Amino acid sequence: MNCAIMVILNKAHSQGKHMNEIDFFLLQIKNKADVSTVKMLERHLRCLSEPESFEKTIAELKKNHPDRFMAEWVEHLIAEIKPYYKLDEYDEYTNPLVCFIATNIKKLNGGRSFIMVKQFSLDNFAKEELENPNMQWVKVLFERYHELKEAYPNEKTIRLLRVHPTENISDELAIKLSRMFEDDEWFMGMEFTEFVRYYTKSREHFEVENEKLNPEYAKQMIDTLKVWNTDEMRDLEDNLYWLSRNYNFHPLHHPFLKRFIEDCLKAS
């Protein structure tokens, strides 16, 4: 499978249970600010239509977001991916960042498509290639893949790789999220990284996860429950459904939320 087809597949499946190549490059990124910079580049390099669009887009980004370009690695990355900006066989311009990542994933897998059997080997790269600052993700991907595969042979290894280190999620919790994502059809509209972000945003509601809510958040929810149950007491599941949706509580936090609702209704 060539780069152009991989990019098309990525576009077609970006909302489903499929991989997004950008997640693997992000394995070498150490902080959330730099993660945002890479995602900004990927987003703005989509669907460009003219030979000069790459330079124009980068120039506009530098003008509007100068702080994102202060780090030396950003300029190196732009120079690295620029050669990948070219017409594909469908007369469309590829996203050069995605194409750069997809090409090197295929090389890591011995020239085979990423969707084929994984036989990753760093021997497929010259030593000088692996010393490139923008190729460190390849080594992390290789090492982390084998680490996870050995520790959890029955789990979705590639999916677990997409949980970024900055999310502060253990492998055991990542597995729990992965299984939940796999089993529940309700999440078909989400990509796995979106599902993980849903969890981390929900986690922010707590002072102590699954034990104590942020007081301001708790007060808002108590007030909401009082309004909802003034004229007629709703059943527990109805309150749980609407409160979790209105306040964006991840399913992993529903057991706590259920107890919280029960306590609030008893006290009212």
C-alpha cells in the first residue's frame, strides 16, 4: 500500500476504530505544548491543492503562531517533511507529515503495509537515519510495541501505543479503556484517542479521582439535580444518563457518579 492510499484510508476512517499515523510520531514528544504544535501542523497541511500551498501554509502559521516555531525541532521537522508534499496518483496533494510517518512505518515493517503482520525491525534503517531527531519516534514505536506485545499478548497492542505518555495513564488503565472502546457500539463515532481524551477531561472533574469531586463542580451538579427533581423525582438511571451527558463524565466514572446522585437525592 503506497503513501497516498494510506492517507486516504486515514481520512476515511478517522472517526472509526482505526489508526491515525500522527499518534506514532507523537511518541517522541514529551510535553502537551509540543503535541499541540504537531497536531496543528497536521491539521493545516490537509487537503492542500497547489504546488505553493505548502510554503504559504507554513508562512501563515509562523505569522499567526510564532511561539509554536521557537523550538528548533519544528523547523527541522518542516524541512524533513517538505519533500513528501507532492501530487499522488489521484491528482491530490498528500499531507506531507502523514506521508512521512506512513512511509517510515512501512519501512519499519520491512516494506509491508502497516495493516499486515507486524515484523518491525530497526535494521531496516541506516544508523544515520535513526540518529535523526525527527526519527526518534521510530525507535520508541519499535521498543514500546515489543514491550506491550510481550506483557499483554492478547490485547490490542497498536491501540495501546496510541495512549500518549503525557496523559498519565497506566498500561492497566489503557487496557481497560481499550476494552470498553471495543465492546460498546456507542463509541463508534469516536476515534480511540478521542475516547481517551474524553476520559482525561472527565478526570479533571475530581480532586481525588472517583472519591471527591471538585467542590465548585459538585455544587453545580447538586443544583442541577435539585432543579430536575423538584416537581417529580426521576429514577436513578435517568438522572445518571442526563447528568453524565450534561457534565461530560466518562463511563469509567459512572459508578462514582451513581453514588453521588444517590446521596444527593437522599439528602434532598
